[in-house]
Amino acid sequence: MDGTTDVNAQPSIRSRGLRYPKAAFMTPAIRTALRKDTYENTMVTACSRTALPEDTVLDIGAGIGAVSATLAKQQNVKMVHAVEANPELAAYLTKMFAMNGIENAGVIAGTLGARKSTADFYVRKNPSMSSLVEREETTASKVEKIDVLNAKALIKELSPTVVIVDIQGSEADLVPQLDLSGLRAAVVKLHPKWIGPEGVNAVFAAMMQAGLNYNARGSSGKVVSFRRAWPTA
């Protein structure tokens, strides 16, 4: 019996036409949102409105794959590179893609930074709250060492046309480090509570410096979309 058959036999939750393998880390809230087709709804909608079939997508902070799988399976984008710092979720993504027969998406375990190194990753009971940042209000259940990949080198290697960022308050540090010059569009989930107005401004400044303009159609609340060109019609 091959690995794909084993994965397909696992219990799963169906959401928006996709199957999510059941996992111990899934909180009741995550399971309910998946069953109601509302899990990461704002982010999925924004990215679906932004990405095109010809795009190569770099999804930084892919989580359990809601955005990556939607773009790869349902919008059939050229390729999705799903970056996930949480080791447990990185392994989960591989199973999730296999369960859904997704071949135009791959998993990159680790996070991005200015140079290749390692970093502490704070794993919390709710995986969506796990991050590179230690916070008193959300105590980590454990701390793991993860790989930090050179952001500029990875973007040069993969040549994405769309970058998606959802990294729980680290966006203000990472986005200005990225080479955004070759992008057609980008989507960033902001966390103002943690990065403050200065962090929000840093994200917008990096996008504007790269020639990427705020895209209202792909934005909603804390999820902001940017694109280089405007439709002529």
C-alpha cells in the first residue's frame, strides 16, 4: 500500500471542497470553522481574488494549508511553495496536500530571515498562535529550534509572482527584508496588536517602495492586498 493510499484512508474534515486530516492539535474552534467553511475565510478570499492561474505563489506561514491548497487545487495556480515554521504543521501540510491529490504545491519547513541560521519557535496549544515571538499573554507549551532560510536567496531561487504572509506579528520585521521587486501582487495579514502602527507602516512602506499598490478589492480589515498593475478595463 503506497503513502497516498494510507493518507486517503485517514479520518478527515471536509471544508470548501478540500479534505483536512484530523489531528490532535485541532482545537474545537478550528474543527467547527472548517465544517462551517469559515476557517481563515478572510485570508482565503483575499488570496483567491489576488492570485491568477499563471502565478507562482510563496505562502509564508501556510498553517494547515487553507490558502495554499485552495490556490493549488481550486484555482490551479502554476505552483505554491508553502513555508511553515511550526514543525508539526509542516509535516501536516505534506499529508494534507497528498490527501487532496495536490501536485502543484510543496512544503518548505522553517522560516525566512536576513541570513541562514536557526531560531527559537514558540509552539502553543492553538497552532494559529504559535510564532517566533515570546509573549506573556500566550505561554508556549514548548520551544523548538527551527531553520531560518535566507529570504532573498529563496525568492531568487523560486521566482514567485505572488507572496502571501501570515506570520503572527513577525510581518513588520520580515516584509522589509524581502525582495519584492519581481512580484505581481502580495497579500499580508497584519497583526496591529503586536506590531503597532509603526509595524503596519513598515509593511506598507516596503510595498510602496517596491512599486506595489494597495488593492482594495483583495483587502478586508487586517488582511491587505497589493498589486503592481491596475486593470485597464
